[in-house]
Amino acid sequence: MIYIVEDEENIRDIESYALMNSGYDIKSFEDGRNFIGQCLILPPELIVLDIMLPGEDGLSLLRQLRQHKSTEKIPVIIVSARDSELDAVKGLDGGADDYITKPFGVMEFISRVRAVLRRSETEKSEETLKFGDIEVDDCRHVVKAAGQECALTFKEYKLLVTMIRNHGLVLSRERLMQLVWGTDFAGETRTVDMHITSLRKKLGSSGGMIKTIRNVGYKLEER
Ligand code: CA
């Protein structure tokens, strides 16, 4: 369930239809009056929150969400007017996960929503992942390959975790771009190759488990 708080009816409709067409359940609010109460009763998976609202504004609602134990971790995307970058900054400082400026395209909107949901899914899973002789402590973000700790960058780490979660499957560069970089922009797939190369190197002999699938992408496979 995704909650939308937006006072402009046409924007509320655009957001609602875009999300429903992508298979999400939604509930929309015209202002903040019953919103916090509803969040406490039934916390959503994500909130799309307009900043300029009649009555209490979005930043103030965000502050309240972050104060309650049951709502502090709900991902929030704030929506700000184009000429108000300051609001976006304040929103991110106030604990928003992302922001989008009006006017926005439906594709961009959906891709932001997906990216934020994915990130929150990843953060929820606190566990140790194992594949072959690679061990990932997902709480402490520590990676060991054959018992040796590897210093990975954030993206290399995410790439590795994504590959372990999808081991045995061929992942195209475009798919990895979506899963790791959170973007549907397929033009920069060379970025994926560069990160794979450096990840392999850092994993030492365990890096050999990352197989190149010619003309397609990569696959993590035990030797
Ligand atoms: Ca507004």
C-alpha cells in the first residue's frame, strides 16, 4: 500500500493512476488532517508527500512521521515545486528518501518509487548471505572472500549482494543497472562492466564465480 498526500487534484490523479497501473494499491489524501492517524493505524510501504499543502505542510508531516516508532522507517518521496529546491533539501535533511520536482513524467515517477521501495527492501533484510566462499554480513556491510575481508565500495557491495540474491540467473547489464543503480536508464551499461571488473579483482580467486555471459550480462555461479 502506498499513500499519496497531494492537494492538487490533477497531480493526485496522475500519481494515483500511475501507481495503480503499475500494480500498487494506493490511498490518497488531500491534506494532512487524517494522514498521520491513518499511518499509525495502517503503516504503508511508501509515502508520496507533497510539500505545499493547506494546513500542515509536508515537511511538518515528515517530521511527525520520523518521530513515531511505527512510522519512522516508512520510506518517503517528497514532491516539491520546481522553483523550490530549498524545500527539497529541507525534505532530505528531514529524513525523506528521495524527492521529485513538479512537473514530472510518469515514467520518472514510477522509476523513483521502485528504486526507493527496492532500497527499503534491501535494508529490511538483516542477515548473513553466503555463496561459495563469499560471506556477506548485511548488518555490518562486511564482505569476506575465502576468509579475507574485502574493502568494497557501496555500489560494488550492492552489486555483489544483488548477484548473490539472484545467483544462478543470468542478469543483463540493463537489469543490473535497475537493481543496483535504481535507474531504468540503459545508456550507461559500461558502468556495470567497470564495477564487475573491480569487484572480481577485489574478491580474489572467489571473483571467478562471476561469469561473463557473452553479449548478455553476468551470472554468479559456483565453480
Ligand atoms: Ca501542493
